[in-house]
Amino acid sequence: MKRVLKGGRLVDPVTGIDGVHDVLVDGDRIAAVGRDLPVDGASVVEVPAGLVICPGFIDMHVHLREPGQEHKETVATGTAAAVAGGFTAVACMPNTTPVNDNANVTAYILTKAAEANLARVYPIGAVSRGSKGELLADIAELRQAGCVAITDDGHPVATALLLRRAMEYAGMFGMPVIEHCEDPSLKGDAVAHEGYQAAALGLRGMPGACEALGVERGILLSELTGTHFHVAHMSARASLRALRKGKEMGVRVTCEVAPHHFTLTDEALVSPVPYDTNAKMNPPLREAADRDAMLAGIADGSVDAIATDHAPHHYDEKNVEFDRAPFGIVGLETAVPLALDRLVHTGLIRLPRLVELLSVNPARILRVQGGTLSPGAPADITILAPDLKVRIDATSLRSRSKNTPFDGWELRGAVAATVVGGRTLFVNEAVDGLNGM
Amino acid sequence: MPVVMDADRIGRALIRIAHEIVERNRGVDDLALVGVRTRGVPLARRIAKSLRDITGEEVPTGALDITLYRDDLMRQSVGPQPLVRRTEIPFSIDDKKILLVDDVLYTGRTTRAALDALIDYGRPKGIQLVVLVDRGHRELPIKADYVGKNLPTSLEESVQVHLQESDGRDEVVLQQMQGGAV
Amino acid sequence: MTAPAQTQEQRGADAAPAVTALRRKDLLGIAELTTDEIALILDTAEAMKEVGERPIKKVPALRGKTVVNLFFEPSTRTRTSFEIAEKRLSADTLNIAVASSSVVKGETLADTALNLEAMHPDMIVLRHSSSGACHLLSRICRSAIINAGDGMHEHPTQALLDAFTIREHKRRLAGLKVAIVGDLAHSRVLRSNIHLLTKMGSDVWVCGPPTLIPTDIARFGVRATSYVDEAVEGADVIMLLRIQLERMEGAYFPSLREYFNVFGMTQARLKRAKPDVMIMHPGPMNRGVEIASEVADGPYSVILEQVANGVAVRMAVLYLLAGGVAHEESA
């Protein structure tokens, strides 16, 4: 079944295209890209003016919570939220119950993903058994079963020795090691960023150095082992400093930043809702200088990817005292509006750079297909409406959980449609003229 | 705003009241004055001075804050809350005849509150009520023993007492209010 | 910063104060109070103190009101103080002491609150080990919430009674040098006192080991030092904060002995302060750790007065939050 998307602005940094181009989709692949493509036999979708066609966005840090925590989210609800958020693929973290440290759990996740048949799911396996940090997980088996990377996300790998071994071993399969960078002794039982806001609120804080220590450890071990080391959810300027040095030295290190870390600061702990547990995540919201550093890193290329760290939690779990609330917020459905509003419309970056952050680089880091709409590539397409105004409404999120601090925010920029393997899985009703999608 | 009592008349009324007190109580033995805050207090002091002029004796004088005894305290409020002030009764009221002094007697509720407050302080031999103005419209069975002026009023009117000590001048004015009594 | 408000005495006993009501539902902390509101509470406390000096220590102001003392942390002193205050105002009091294990096992704070709320208490006095617990309760309950200490965040009635005590002795708060020494990082009393004293124009110095000084402390409008002599020099008031034994395990300082040697308030250290210095402590004290016994029991100590004033200040807070009415006409 052939379709031509006609007259839309195509932004594809890999092929260097940024301008009006037609895209011919045949089945689940891109068949051709060019100006004024011949239509014969294909149905035509006239792309409304102002919309932008991009290679499908990939969120490389998502917690789908299945198996074991289905009250928060399932693969089905999570992938539905993903396509509504403009993501054609997600990589899901192994801190499920049980932990994804073996082929059975990986297979289970992939089965659920196939049943849902929405966004593609790339499982990430655990570094250690049960993520306990003692023995290596069966990494080859995980690779065989379909995992694209390994991590003990939720916490750092317990010891430098274990991280080194994991990197050496994973290097065999060309798998990156993704790390939640943190020094546990410095973190202690902290629940917020160590700074003025936490001090005023009487909350225990962890300094930026806590995260940077983990980044530096990983960079040194990456230098030692030659394995690709990826910093998950970077938030501190000290981490960025270390990362830049590592890249300058030629170490194979990459990083991601979550939208909340380039948008919010620790002031969110106080306002609009004091002790808002939807402002509690790990790594925490930090002070303005850290947020600004993340923006600078996004602009100058030091930051490789935007990933949401989508962490659904049930309302009851968050409706407790700040100390007791679990860390994390949902992010799949707010990422694109935040990125467009805070990065593109502010003039910080242009659309091609945004596509790198959300598609090209995640695909490259995870070594999966995508990141471009050149002929032969999968027909995973994210269509943006960069000028459409949206109002975030927590109650209408498709995720099973609604733990977001962005409820009520008015932003400029939205997803118009999401296509996975040639199938249109999401169309934004607020966008006119996409009926043929 | 019509002035219903000027400084002169207020002065003469208080002196007359002082004489009545001496006459009715056959002297000032066992008497004590307690002024109800706020304007009852300067009135009580002036009466004490008059009593001193008449008899040569000091009548102990105290100040009573009845805010915490009001019966309208914990209801929905629209206006500013009354500020609680210290009660200062530096003598025992047991077995004394207390002259409770207030500026205006209206519904009688303030007097009721003052009686409750006084009873918590001790067991007086008796309590007599002294007011500068009685404007009628009692809601409780309360009667003044000494009255400076009986002033019939309507519910749409408000009686304002100004005293030198707190307001810089002595006068009682009658004010028309919009929309009925508070 | 607005000009510090005057005492009732300074203004003249019958002068109208700048604000006569607390137009708020709860007392969650000092941070959100204005200087006028603080002055109102302190002035009202003066009148309440007199109630405690009468033969019958009771007024009917809160008659028929139900006040629940919901204490998730054990406390004799604060709870008793609130209870006496409530009873003196003729309120019906209910004490709920929640053992920490039941919190761990079962009911969430939110559920406890909802169950309580169903019985329509007028006010809830909450002490809890989590910072922000009172804010959570305030969002859930319609009752007025009074913070009796939440985690490391604030203990507003303590700061108010401290200010009341200082005002009684010094007749003012503005311009006084107040030194606060102790575990600054974990102390809710510190935070509340810093907010109150800086608002009212005091010159506040905080002192403790560098490990126990909160981040960005200068942003709170205070001077911070780890040298006790510097803090105590010329001080009008010295407040000592409790040092908990557990802090040694967190490697905040090596031993209680060392803490006492470097930071403990001794007779000798006191000599640098003003001759009429006030020694204060929110209690309970660790004698020989943050304060030497002879200082605690010495002539400068007002520690027991603080306790007495606590009742008056809490009565003022309860009264003002319970809401009153002005019917100037129904005399």
C-alpha cells in the first residue's frame, strides 16, 4: 500500500534535507524522497502548511513498568502514550518486577509490545543479576533475546570493578552501557538537589558532584575498556563539564538530558505547589545554573539526545509526604511540546538539531534502525505542528499514570501525527487537514 | 452627624453619676471600678477621680477585656477581628461591690460577657452597671444602674462615643447607617 | 524588608494594630507570615499570658471547638503545651499519638487525614517527621492546620514563643544580635527562628561545624560562622540547638566531647556576650554537649520562661486561627 506525503517540509539531517519534499511510503518502508514525486498508484496526503516531517522520534529512556508494576503502566498503555507523544520507538528500562536480567523477561516484554502493536520497543537489559550489583547478568542471552543495551538504572552499577567487567563484556556485542550516574554515599537518603530551596524546605539534598562523580568514573572506565558509555538523564553542570572533557579526549561517551532538566529548576519544589511530589525525581531538579548548562550543552552539541526518563507512578504512591514519594514523572506526552517551545521557539536550536536529539542520535547510540527517512529506511515518521498551541492536561494523558508537573502549562508546539512502519498510529485532532493520514 | 452629648454634658453626667454612686452605696467602702475595654476604661478612671474628689478616698480601678467572652466570636466574620488585650485587675474582686463601667449599653451582650469574665476572677459581693449612654434595644435582661443619658435610637442608627483619652475630644454622636444594623 | 512592627506598649496600649486578623487558614510556617501578622500574634499572646495568671485559668473563646493534636513524633513538652493552651480556651481536645510503626505498616498520612476530616475537627495540630507533611494535610483537610514541627522544615510556634520571650526582656527584636549555635542543618527550630528574626530586623548569626551548616545559608539573610567566639561576641541573645547523637554516625563531627570543646556554651565563652545576654534553648537539652550545666541553670538562662510562654503563644495562635468576628455594634 503506497502513500505519498506531499508538500510538507522534510527535516532529515542525515541526508541533509531541510525543505519541502515529498515522501513516498511503500508498505513499511520509505520508497522515495524528492521534489514533486510522481503519484501513480499511491494515495496522496496533502501535508498542511506549517507541518514538519521528521524521521520517527525515539525515546531511549522509558519505564514501561511491565512486568510487575502494571498499576503504574503497561507496555500497551506506555506505547500508546509514546505514539501520542510523537515517538515511534522507545527503549525500556529493566527495573521491572522481576528485573529484566534474562531472556524470559525480555521475551515477555517483546510479546506484549507485539500485542500492542504501537511504538517499537527496544528492551534494555540489566547489567547485574536482579540489578543487585553483585554478579553479571547473562548479557549474551539478553543480547540474543533482543536487548540493545544494558543498565542497572535506578541506581549506579554497584562497584567500579563490576562496571568495568560489564563494559568489557558488553563491548563484545557492541552494546553500550547506560549508567544512572551517582555516588550512593554522597546521595545518602537525599530527596532533592542540595541547594537553597532544599535547605529552606528542610529536605535532604544531593549535590551535583554526586552525579558528576559517576560520570567521571564511567568516562575513565570507557577510556580503559573502549566500550561506549552513555550517561542517562544528565542534570548537573559538573557532569557536563566532565562529559565535554571526555569527548575532547576522544572517549566513546554520550549523554541524554530529560525535558524537565532543561525546563525546570528546584524552584518547582516551592511553586506553584510547595512540596509537590511531581517535582521529585532522581536526578533531582537542580538550580538555574545547572538547567542553563543543560541548555548550553544542547545548543553546542555536547548533549547527544533528549530522553524523557518516563517514570509513571500511581496517584496514591505520589500522594504522600515528600520524603516517602517515589522518584519520577511521566514524560512521553510532554516532551515534544516542551522541546519545541523551550528549545526551538526560543531560538536556542533549529529543527535539524532537534531531530538529531530526538531521532538521529538515539538510533545511533542504541544501534537500531531509524533516524532518517532515506529510501529503504523504515517508515517511522513523526509529523510536527510546531506552531500549534497546546495546553497540557494531565487527565487526558494516555499514560496510565498522570504524575506530571506540567499540568496546565501552555506551550507552543505539538505532535501532528505518528507513523510506525507505515501505519498511522496517532493523529492530533486539533490539527486540520490530516484526515487522509 | 448630630452631637447628642458635648464635652460639657459628658463631664457633668459623670460627676452626677459619681454622686449617685456615693449616695446609693452609702460611701465608697468595698467599691471597685472595672472599665470594659476600650472606652469603659477612661470613663472608669474619670469616675474614680470624681469619687476621690467627693470622698477623698481612692477607689481601686481595673480594666477588663471581654473579647474572649463574646458570644459572637467564632461565627463567620466579615470585618476585622477584635484584638485581644490584657485584662488588668490588680486587686482581688472577692467581696467587693464592682462598678462595671462601659460607654454604650445596647443589646446587653457585652455586659453579659463582662459578667462572665468577672465571675471567673472571683466572687464579688455585687455588680452594678455604669454606662454613659443607654440606647435601648436590649436583647438580654440587662439593666444599667447608673446612666449618663438615655438615648432612644433606631436600629439604623449608630452611637459613637469619642473620648479625649483615645480620640482627642469628648462627644457622643449619632450616626445614620446605610442598610440597617450590623 | 518592611520596618519591624512595634509592641503594643510602643504603640500605646489602645492604639489600633496594623492588622487585626490572621487571614489564613493554617499556620504552616513563619516564612509566609508578614511582620504585622507576627506582631499580632505576639500582642495577642501578651493578653493570653494574663489568662494563665488568673485564679480560673479559662476563657470560653474556643468553646465547642474540637482541636486534634495529631503527633506522629513523640513529644511531651510541645504536646502538653498545646493541650493546656487548648483547654484554657475551653476547646475540646483530642490527642492522637501515632506510633511510627503503624505509619510504616499501614495507613498513609493522607488516609489518616481523610478519616479525621470525616469527624469535622475544627483544628489539627500536627507534628510529623517529614518536611512538608503539614502542607500535604492542608491540601486534604478543611480544618485549620497548625504546624507543631514538620521534619526539618519549621516549628513556627517555637520561634514565636522564642520571640515573645526575647521581647519581654528586651522590649524589641530589631537591632538585637542573636546567635544560634548547634545542628543548623537538621533543625526546624533554626529555620523558623531565622525567618522570624530576620523579618523583625534582628542581626542573626548562625554557628556550627561546617558539616552542619545548610547550603547557601547566606541567602537566608544571616551571617554564618564556624567560630563560636565570633558568633557570641556582643550577642544579646544566644540560642542553643540540640545536637543529636545520631549525627556522629553521619560523620558530621567526630564525637560529642569534641563538639562540646569547640561549640559548647560554657560560662567562659559567655563572657564575650553582652552582660545582659539571654540564654535560650528549645529543649530538650543535652547537658554537656551543646550547653554546660552551669549555663543552663545560670542567671542568664530563660529556658524555663520559654516553656511558660509557650502556652500563651499557642493560645494566641489557636485563637487567631479559629477566626473571630467584629461586631462593634452589638455592645
